[in-house]
Amino acid sequence: MKPLQKRVIVNGLMNVLSGAAALLVILPLVLVFGFLVYQGGSSLNLAFFTQMPKPVGEAGGGMANAIVGTLILIGLACCVGLPIGILGGLYLAESRDPRLPWVVRFLADVLNGVPSIVIGIFAYTLVVLPMRRFSALAGGVALGVIMIPIVLRTTEEIVRLVPASLREAGLALGLPNWKVTVRIVLVTARAGIVTGVMVAIARIAGETAPLLFTAFGNRFWHSRLDQPIAALALQVFAYAISPFDDWHRQAWAGALVLISMVFLVSLAARLATSGLQRRTR
Amino acid sequence: MIGVDANRGGSAHGAPLPRAFFLTPRGSLWGDRIFQGIVYAAVGLFALVMTGIVFALVVESMPAIRRFGLSFVTGQEWDPVKEAFGALPFIYGTLLSSLVGMAIAVPLGIGAAIYLAELAPFWARAPIGFLIELLAAVPSVVYGLWGIFVLAPFLRNWVEPLLGGTLGFLPLFQGPPYGVGMLAAGLILSIMTVPFIATVSREVLLAVPNTQREAALALGATRWETTWIAVLRYGRSGLVGAVLLGLGRALGETMAVTMVIGNRPEIAVSLFAPGYTMASVLANEFTEATSDVYLSALVYVGLLLLAVTVMVNSAARLLVWTVGGSVKGIRE
């Protein structure tokens, strides 16, 4: 075989191999999603969204409390994560200090890699121990801390993209710096920041580990925010490891709802980004 | 400090910015001062959270550290009733399951990244990239559910008997096929980490300057040779960083692993045997910890887990950043 022939063959072979790798990577998505639709679709009905969990042995029932609980937890997490994330990102993008931003950026990236269950322990010692009970608040704090690095880094990147001329225009009109930042820079970067927030929400919506010993889960409606609260992901976990077929079916339905929520939010974030890119281009 | 540099413009990262920033109070504008204060408060709060995480874990695990010291890491017995706590089975389980996961995920992830960044036809790149990102967004508990009811039975009925029959002479593939166990945990971990490895590697490869490729192509290299000689070698440290980021994920992954690993604190060589990981023991036993020492020992496990993942992630960040001064927008 001529050397050139061999090289062309190797080239083709690697093409096929790397393509196969890409296909194999996507395969689980098809398998997981297929089973979710197949198993979860059949147990999904209106009652699932409107009713409470039924005791073992009684068929039917739903996860209304868990769906609402997840939404409340996301809201609480936003109260914790958004101010710190957005203001911190603003700081990273605008600070002229040579060292401190580097440290903050590095810490944010490290925090992004901290296992969520460890953040759960943090929220446990910070909120659960002093209050002496599991609570929605503790769950919100845990999820909020997980949001911070994601929001912080996307905000930073987006704020950097705001054209300098816009800032200069505001300053030329005599606006104070803070007004330029709040009314011009943040408003211009709005769409991008919202995207970052949605990515963060997609991530925390399915988080289970940090909620195990903070929000704890609840089979009933929560009464106050300092009480344990149900969450969809927690309920799916509890039902999945239970020995009852009825509950397994509910777990599949819950997982289908959960993944649909996460995918919709991710998709919205994706569309917002592509719209943003078109506009800035 | 900030005021001094503020008028220079330009920074280590990104394009030069205009002169005025909210962080430079002009004259006696109180609004600027107040806003500056708010921003600094947010950054301070963030720093407080970071130190708080470390502080909380150290304080809570102090009783266990005092009582067991470093022998905690080598102790093999985990018996809450006797208050004997050794974390070795969990450390072993975390390392082995992550190792199995990485053995599968690394070649697949980097292969997929090469395909997406270098070899795939242009129309296919965005959709495949998007699907891989979706895969990264699937919640852990959903993978766990799928693992319990689809993957584990499949392994028990098909894969493990087959592996046991053909490769059974290796200690890795001996023992009864349970389905749940190290192999299932490793497979789930590979599925969960591969999207991270693939997307970060793709970003690294895309950050390699085009002049590298053009030079190799101009010398008559094929596309693959270009990739191998000019792109992969250039992005080497970034790729190692991507793998380490994936490893960090695998080490700390909790729910899916907890659901398929079998949760038995024993050290077994066989991949078919059930095991336990540091993260799953926290998930399973934290709310059940009845005594202070028990809880403290669990937090100690959490502290070890934190230390390992922080080290792996810091190394990963530094490596990715070395390729990337130019690589922006690498996010997990």
C-alpha cells in the first residue's frame, strides 16, 4: 500500500470513529428520554398536577404539592443567588483591580465544582441547626448558593460585551457612573443575564442531593416557609427507591415532568442566546 | 487601589474598556459611593459563603477529627452502633466508580469533541452540540431512576453474565450478577460526565488558533493529521483540564450513584459487587445520624470529599485557563 493511500484511509477511519463517539454520546439521551416518555407518559394525567400523594395501596394521586414546592424553592433560591451573582458579575466585568477579580473568578469556578451535597451540609449547619428543623428556607439557601457561580460568570461575560460607546454616551450626558451602570449597561445586557439565570434555574430545578437534609420533603402542603417542603426531585427519589409499583409509576411521571421543565427552560435560554447573538452581530 | 488603576483602561481579560466605571467615585457623587458599597457588599458576601462552606464543615467535623484523626481515612469499619467510623470503603468506592466512569467517558468525550470541532460537516455541528448540552442538563435523579429500572436489569440479565462468561478469569468480573453495583455506577457516571468532557474539550479545540491548522494543511497533512499534529498537541493541557473537570463531577455525583451502586460499605475487587461512595453515604445516612459522633463523622466524609473535589477542580481550571487566556466562555 502506498503511504498516501494509508494516510487517506487513516483519515477516513478517524472520521468514522469520532463520529461514532459523538453518536454514542447522544445515545443515552435517546434511551433515557424514550423510557421516560414510554413509562411516564402512561401514568401522567391531570390528577398528577392537581392531587396530593395518596397513601400506599391507593392508586392514583398526584404530586401537586411537590410541583408547587419546587417552584417555591426556585423562587427562594433566586432571592439568594441572583443579587450576589449579578452584582458579583458586574464587579468582575468592571473592576480594574489587578488581583482581586482573578481570585473571585477562580473561587466562583471552584464553587461551581463543589459537590451539591456538600453545599447541602453547609446550608444544614447555617440554617437547619440554628432553627432546629428542616425548612424550605434552608433548601432555598442551598440552591441559591449553587446558582451563584453560574449567574456570576454569565453576567460577567455578557457585561463585557456591552459596547464602550454606550457607556461613553451616557457619561457624556453627565450621568453619574452608577446610573450609567444600572440604566444603560444592565439594561443592554438584560437578555444575556436572563439567559444565565435560566441556565442556573435549569440546573437547580433537578437538584436533589442538597435538599435531602434541608428542605427534607413533605407529603402534605407546607404551611410556612420555616417548615419542611416537598420538591419534585425529592419525591421522584423517594418513590423510585420505594418497593411499590404504584409509586414507581408516579416516579416515572414525576421524572417526565421534571425533565420537561428543565428542557423547556434550557431551550428558552438557548433561544434567547441565539437571538442575542443575532442582534449583537 | 481601584481608583489608581481605573483610568488606564484595558485589563488582563477582554478588550479595553472606557475610562469611567462605577467603581471610580467621581467627586462627591454619593450615588456612586452607595452603589460601589452595594457591589462590594455582594462580593464580600460571596467570599463569606466560600469561607463559610469550609468553616462549617471543619467546625462540624471537629469532634470526629479529634477522635479518629487521620486513621479515619484508612479505617475499614463503618458501624454506627459501635461508633466505629472508617471511611476507606467510601473513598475506595468513590475512586473506583469514578475511574470506571472516566475510562469510558474520556475516549468518548474527546472523540465527540474532535468530531464536533474538527471533522464533522458544518451543518451537523450545532444540532449535535445542542443535544450533548441537553444531556448535561438532565437531572441526576432522572438518571438514577433510569439506572434502577432500565440499566441495572439490563446489566444483570445480559451484560454481567456475558462479561462473567468471557472475561471471568479476571477478578474484576467475578461474582454473582446483581445488576446494581460498581459497574452500574461507573456506567451512569460515564453517561453523566461525558457531556461535560465533550463540551469543554470542544471549547478548548475551538480556541486553538486557525494558523495552527493552516500551517499543517499547507504542509499537505490530511484533516486527521492536522487535528493530531497541530490541534490536539496545542490544546493538550486544556484537554487534561476538561478531563479533570469531568472527574470532579464524577467524584461528587450523588443521587444517580446512590440509586444504582447498591450501598454496601465493603471493599470488593469485582465490579459486579455493590459498593458505596462518599457522596452516597451522606445522602443516605445524614438525616438518620442519631449521635453527635455519627453526624460529625459524616461531615468529616463531606470535608474529605470537598478537599478532593476542590483540588481536582482547581487543577482543571488552571489547565483550561492556560490554553485559554484566549478561551472565553468555557462553562460547564
